[in-house]
Amino acid sequence: MTYKIFDLPTHILVIHLVVVGIPAAALATVGMSVRPQWRSGKAGLAIIIVDALAVVGTYIARITGEQFFNNQPGLRTLKQVIDHKNLGMTLIWYVLGLLVAAILLVLAEKYERPPLTTVFAIIATVAAVAAVVQTVRVGDAGARATWSGYIR
């Protein structure tokens, strides 16, 4: 993957997809948790695909962030950048948890396991909230690393 696109670091462009994509995936997953008819057929599959795309986008943001970090030696000594990097490295696990929870919910619905369906609906909702909270934390750390010298 190239480090720059249109003379901008690729990470700067990709993160905007993640900042929108993860909350959209989380919202769809919560919708599926509270609306049983969304768990079956094309709707359930579409939500799983949206969650999978959020995982892919998060992984690309992680790779491009590492490239950005490695190509800018001055960043390695800035505490705020290191905090953002450390938080960013954890985000993939939250989004993977969201995807797995959505898959388990769809499977529980498909195989008609009412007690498990309820448990997985709760887990999917918790995973969705956690993914959005972590996305905000990572984004806030990135914004602070970028703008703290300019805004007081």
C-alpha cells in the first residue's frame, strides 16, 4: 500500500472511512439485536457484510497508520502520537468482536435457539457500544496529537 495518495498520507484519508464505518456498522448491529426480522435472510447477511467491511477498513487504517508513523521519524518521540498509536492498535479487536457477535446472533436466529439469541443480542449490543466508544477514544487521541499545538 502506498504511503501517500494525492500527496496526502493515506492514513489521513482512510481514517475518515473508519470514523463513519464503525458507527454505521455498530448501529446496524444494534438494529439487528432489537429487530428479530433483521437477523434472517438478506438483512442479516448485509449487516454481517457491513461489519466485515468495518474490520477491513480498520485493518487498512492500522497499516496506513503504521506506515505514517514509520515514515515520520519526528512522530516517534511525541507522547500524544504514541498514545494514539497504542489506542489505534487495539481498535481492530473491538471491531472483530462486533463482527463475531453479529455472526453468532444471525446463526442463533437461523438455528432457532431463543435463549442463545437473547444472549447474543445483548453481547452484540455491548460489542457495538464498545466499538463506538473505542473509535471515539482513538479518534480523539489522533485529533489531540494533530491539533494540540494549534488549538488551546
